[in-house]
Amino acid sequence: MSTKKVVIVGAGIVGLSTAYYLNRRGIEVEVIDQTKGNDNCSFGNAGYVAPSHLVPLASPGIISQGLKWMLNSKSPFYIKPRADLDLFKWGWLFKKASTSKRVKAAVPILYQLTTESQLLYEQIMQEENIEAGYEKSGLLMVCQTPKGLAHEMELLHLAKEYGLQAENLTKEETEKLEPQIKYDMVGSLYFESDAWMTPHVFMRAFVALLRKKGVQFRYNTLVKDIKRQGQKIVHLNTSEGMITGDEFVITAGAWTSLLMKKLGVSVPLQGGKGYSFLMNPTHRPKLPSILVEGRIATTPMLDGLRIAGTMELSGINHAIDQRRVEGIIEHLKQAIPQYEAYDFSSVQPWAGLRPCSPDGLPYIGKTHAADNLIIGTGHAMLGWTLGPITGQLITQNILNEKVSISSHLLAVDRYH
């Protein structure tokens, strides 16, 4: 075991993946988290490992669509009006990034990240015997309107350009592939390269594995301050006392920007709240789907059918707005009429905060804030997909190795 110690702040999939790859290289690792570590964004998400998600959140047309959605309290997208300088700055940067030129530059990076991360997931599960319901049978993008289908066809052509297996299916072809579900649709796109799993099952198994391998965990531990001497962090002041280390990693999701402020550094980031719940319908799909018009994800998991959706920018909080949940249910019933009679009164909504950068690309790498600090956050809806590759890239940075995927578009300090 190396004498070097790495302290990781944040116990989501990115933090755990970083701990995994560092541990494999003989590095002492301690993971700290302000929560109990069993209910972060890595537990309640849709579970997709999706190379098809090549287009970043900031893209042409998204602002005008978002403004239309904001008029509806049950829509897929919502920004809570508030006097918040960070939100204004983030919105301005988001607008600047929502161009065809910026998206064109981002797509090849996302392709590299998503495809490599999928391979790493498969390698981890095979080598470590982790069973989390992983299936690589593809993802359906179900379109209810011709306009929705025409828009998604652009993604289909893009995916094919990069060699991903993708095809356009008619309503009849979709029902043949998914006989249990009768979607109200004009057609769908089928991305055969995509996979999914039950994320909370994977996370529990991953934590148990890391503990067995010697990784230390400290939950319910809040970072109060970060102490530097010159260009090096020397320790963290936490609610559980002082924690020292040689290298520090912040993978704290939407909270990362708050921690960086303790170092006097601005990392533009907003918590994009998403909701999910489990249901157990009589008619259950065998494939995951995205219901395009409502931006709702449906995923058949080991313990039920998970329904996930919405992007709500309302600050750092986990408050559940029942109108958003009702909006998800209404869109679900419209797209899958078989669920109109389902009793949704017993569902238990969950909310999590996706860390969203203004340009939809993650922050991965070193920062001018300190020589021994590395950041991994800002993945937006791709946090689960990109966990392993982010952990690998952070590990390569710490070991001063050549990183396998490098781009100035991922730089932590790109807005300075």
C-alpha cells in the first residue's frame, strides 16, 4: 500500500469510482460525505448507461423550449425565479454555450466519455462479480408527435455517424419489440448500444466491495472549511474533526461549487432537481424508454418500474413540488394509456440534484485553486453513465499519468 493518502469528498458514483481505481493502484483512500451515503443522486436515477446521449444539455433551441415550458407548472423544465447572482451568471453562460458550434465540439468528447465508461462498468461488474440487473438491450425514444420524431431523427443520424447501433421504428415495429406496452405514438428511435441497471443495487454492492478492499468511509461528515498552505491543501475542517491527506478530490455533485467558494474559486454549477418513483404495473416493459414529449424516463429495474423526469432549477434543496410529480404522472398516462387506471396514490416520490454546468459538459481535472486538488462534477443527466470514466481520469491525474481522454472543454477553470 502506498504511503500517499487521498481524501475524496462525495460518495456518489463518481467518488466511489475514483476510490475504486485509486485503491487498485495501492493508494490509501478515505471517502467522506455529508449524508448517510444511501440516498444521493446515484441511487434514485434512471440507471442508464447511454452512449446515445451525445448532445449536451446546452444546445440550440433549448432556451426557447424552456421558456415555453416555464409557463406550465407541471412541465418538464422549470427555473424558480429568485435573486441569485450565481443563477444569473449560469444562465448567461448557458445561453452562450447553446450554439451549434459549441455542440459540434462537445459531441466527440461525450462519445469518448460515454462509450469508454460503458466498457469500464462492464469490466467492473465482471471482475468484481457485481450483479445489479445490468442489461444491454437498448433504449427506446418514444415519440407521440411527428414534430417530436423529426427532432429526434437528428440524434439518430448523429449516433450513426459515430458508429452507434440505432434505427427508426414504426409504431408496429416498436410494439413487436415491446409487446407488453401500447404506447400512444407515431414511432420511436431504438438505440441498441445503450444499457441500464438498478443503480441503488449497484451502489450498495460497490460500497461493500470498497470497504472490503480497505477504503475508509466517513458519513454524516460536513466540510466546514478547507485549509491551504501556499498552493497546497493541508486539511479539511469537518463536523467530525480535522481530516488530513496528501491529495484531495471533490466529487460532491451540486455542492461542489459551494465547497470551491471556500477556496475563493467560482465553479458555475446549478443543482438540476430530478424526481423519480417506483411503480409495479401489470404491464411492464422489457426495455427502458424516454417518452420524448414529456422528457420522462421509464426503466424496468429489479424491484419495479422506475419513472424519472423533470429538470428543476430551484436552488440546493430536496423539497418535492407535488405539481412536478403530477406532471410526470400526467405525461406518463398520455404516452402509455395502459397506466391510466394505475393507482398512483401510493407512490413515494424521490428527488435528487444533478450537478449541471452551463455548457452541459463535466468538470474533470486539476484547478488553479490548489496543486493537490482535483474536481469531478457537472455531469448533468450523465452522472450515472460517466461515473467510472470520471473516476479513472481523476486517478490518472493524481498519479500524474497521461489521461486517456483530454479536452479543454472539460477543464475545471474554463470559465476563468
